[in-house]
Amino acid sequence: MTANPFFPLDEMNTESDDTTMMVFPQVDQSIYERRRQMVDTVVDYKEMRMRYSCAIKEVRTKFDVLNSEFNVRYQRNPITSINSRLKSSTSIMRKLDSKELSFTLENVEKYLFDVAGIRVVCSYVDDIYMLAKALAKQDDITVLKEKDYIRNPKPNGYRSYHMIVSVPVFFSDRTKNMAVEVQIRTIAMDFWASLEHQLKYKQEVPNQQEIVRQLSECAEQIASVDKQMWQVRQQIEMSEDIPTKEEILLEKLSRIDIAINE
């Protein structure tokens, strides 16, 4: 006889009469209800993760569109890469524990705003503010929170622009507003943050305070390079001859056959 996870064999009555063996499940109703609720919770949890995944796609598409627009209008791409992540179940539980909250779907959606995350990497600092502004003014985007770690770096030197946005996701039977964390940073900022993230998880590092000091110093140097690269770009753009109307038209005509996936 195959075991049923909801009706274990040790909870069944296997008594029989003299002629026919009959098996009747005798399960405590409270046990059955708890198991049914567990199954329902798992299904609901998977559906919640699917909603967050769809929200990531919605926001990512918005950045892809902005990048394509700049490619056609200004012949340059402000975005060099876009990465996304969905927080693991373990990370979700740990974050709820840190807030002294129980693991429920309601608590996840109400108190956690970084379950879904997108990281946008740009070439220049001014691109960060341009993209943040362009995203914020879209009709279906609601900005819930913003933190500017570029103008106000963290004590360790970390720099980035953070936004928590709410975006509607359209399903077959309803529309659900989902929160997505957006981080926008330059290539240099991303380089520093990636290395700092690796180094801070090294255990028992000697001279830890000195390493922290050096990382902070590196962050300052990288910020200086970011500023210098932006100034170089400005000088190049200012030195370029202003194109005539005919040259602008010819340039636009030459770019009409833009690839769909650009």
C-alpha cells in the first residue's frame, strides 16, 4: 500500500472482518486541517514569488525602453547593464526574523520592500539622476522611498542611488501593485561595491580597521574618477561641431533600421 503524506499508515484503521479486508482512514481533523493549510501556504507562496518575478520584468522593460530611446535620439546608451534578483526564501525569513515578524505572506508584502530587486549600471553619474527621474515620472510608477547614497555616501564609502517603486502587474483576473527595489550606479561604483561585498564576508581578517579605512579611501578615489570621466565627456560634447538640419536628418535616416532587441 502506498503511503499518503496526508493520511499516514499509522493513522489508519486496518482492522478487518473474517471475509473482506477494508481500510478506513481515521485522521484527526485538526492534523488534517494543519496539513491542508501548509499545502495552501506553499501554493500561495509560489504565486507570490511569481508576482514579484513579473514585477521585475515590468521595471526592467521600462529601463530597456529608456535605453533604446537614448540610443535613437542621442546616439548613446546610458545603461551598460541591468541585473535582477529575487530574494531567496532563506533571506526573506532572516529579514523577517530581524524585524521580529513571523513568516507570513502578509508580512512579506507589507514589511519587506526588497524581495524583488533590479540593479542598473550606467556610464556616468548624471545618467543615474536622469534615469531615476525618467522612471519616477511614468504614470504607472509610484515612488515609495528614495535614498541618495551618491551625495550622501555610507560611512564605508558605498555609493549608489536607491529607489523603492510600486508597479502594477496585470494578471488574467486582477491587477496587483508590487514593490521593487531599484539600485542605479556607475560602472566604477559597481566595481567597488562588488569587491567590498566579497571582502566583508572574509572571516577573521587581521587589521580589519585598516582594511575598512583603505576601502573608504578607494571609494573616494573612484568617486573622483567618476567625476573626471563625466567632465571629459562634457568637454568632448562641447567641442563637437553643431550638426546642420540636413546632417541630423541623414543621421536619423541611417538609424531607422534599428534592431528590435536594441
